[in-house]
Amino acid sequence: MKTVLPRELAVEDIFSRILASPEASGRLRKVFYQYLDDEHMISAY
């Protein structure tokens, strides 16, 4: 996916690095699901 703004490239780089690390992606998933209420939870990931 081609981005338009340099700032988008920075965000894409950060998320790519997070997703490449099992530890970091696990922490991100934990924080993300912590703020979802029960009706928005996904049963499997």
C-alpha cells in the first residue's frame, strides 16, 4: 500500500516493527482488548 505523506510512512514503520516482535504485538493486543467492552470482543484471534 503506497502512502502519500512522510508521516504515514513513520506510522507504518512503527506498526511494522511492533508486529514483527511477538512480545510487542502481545502487549499491543493486551492494551487494545483492555479498552474494548464485552460486546466488541472477538472470540478468537
